[in-house]
Amino acid sequence: MELSFSKMQGLGNDFVMLDDRNKQIEKQIPFSELAKILCSRRFGIGGDGIILIQESHDHDMKFAIFNCDGSEAQMCGNGMRCFGKYLWEKNILKQKKIRVETRAGTIIPEVVVDENDLVSSVTVDMGEPILESQKIPFICDHEKAVEEPLEVGNQNFKVTAVSMGNPHAVIFVNGYEGIDLEKIGPKIETHERFPEKTNVEFIKVVNENELDMRVWERGAGITMACGTGACASLVAAHMTGRSANKAVIHLSGGDLAIEWNKEDNHIYKTGSAMMVFEGSVTI
């Protein structure tokens, strides 16, 4: 089977984009298996995940994402920006604001277009943050987990749990010295108190309008950026009095502007998305 693909990235979080509106890929190979093959950086195209463009019965389009380990994620903020840019620049949907069906519910990206009809940035309405421990899910005696003690081996962390359609463990630190993300990330990801595993963010506060973030993504490992993680981190920082309701999040791959709109309780994320290259691959 020969597949046409586009390789895209949002702040270094990279994806293999596949158009499966006709369901031909789905008929040939399980998406989880395909993700492992295509995302291999030595034997495949390379990526943090694959993103499928699919038809939706009651939305403008459907978004599906599978991590490089084959697991399916509910949503991906950086991937959604790539998704919005792809739909516009491939002339699949020529409307600046679209309603997208995801496993995390309805997500609404809005593209900003330059004079050449190319997408310069994408603002995504990420919906409302989920703060109830049971819904995240996070096993906790309190309704909300704000700086909840979490024992990991011989280390103790204070975790603020937030879901943006996928679970996040946000941990505030004074610096990254002594934080071996490659070692501690998977231990927190698979901690028994997170029944569906979790993404992990270590956050250093620069000031009330700037946060610095390092991330271990569930199913992908260390990545250069995580859009839902940036949103969850802003929510956690504001809840704990560390930031205003809007801030710039500095990630390894670049910056994201995040706002928690208090009028509608929605999180809005603005950032770039880039086309890297296109081609075809035989599976």
C-alpha cells in the first residue's frame, strides 16, 4: 500500500498527516500499527504521532491522533494547529473557524491567514479545563488536586492535576537542575494514581505573564512542545496564584500564548504550525 503524507510540526512537536476521509487506510491497516511504523525515526518517516483527517457526521471534520507507541490520544493541541493549517492550505475546508470532532469533544481552531493565503498562526478554542479529580482521572481524596503530594520512588512531588481532554500532572519547580525528565517522566506517567496514565509538565515561573515548561508526553516521551500541556500549566499556575489568566509559555520548540477566558471558562491557545515536507511511503 502506498500512502501520501505530509510531515508537519508545531513548535517541534512533529506529526505525519494522513487524509483518510475515504477510509481506505483504515481498511488496510490498524492505525496503532501504522503509527509505530511511520513514526520510527530510523526506519520510518519519524514523528511524535500520526494524525488522521476523517469525515464527521455532525462536525466540519474529525481529528484522530495515534502516538508513536501506537496508543490513541484524546487530543493534541500542537497537532490541532497543524490540522487547521492542513485543511486550509489543502483547500479541504476554506473557512477560518471550524468545528472539529475529537475524542476529547468539540475543538474549534481558527486560522490566521497572510496576504499569500497561507496560515501564519492558529488560535484554538481548547474548551473548558477539567479540574475534578475523578474526571481527569486522578485518584485523590479531594474534589480537586491542587499541589497534591505524589510519592514517586524516593522522591516527593506536589502535583496539580488538570485535564484538557487528556490528563496532565503539573509540577512547579525553581529550576530543572536535578530533574532527570527521561527517568522520572515515565514513572509519573504510569503512576497508579493516574489510571489512564498522564502527561507530565515541569514548570518554572518566570513572572506572572511567562512560564517555562518541560514536558514528558504520555505515549511519546520527551517532546519539544505540548499544546494541551501548555494549557494545563497555565490553568495550574493561575489556580495556585503563580500567574495571571494569560501568559506566554516558553517550550523547547518555541512559544505559545495561552489565555483562560473567565467569561466563557474556555482556554485559548495561539501558536504556529509548519509544513516540513511531503511525500509518499510504501507500507
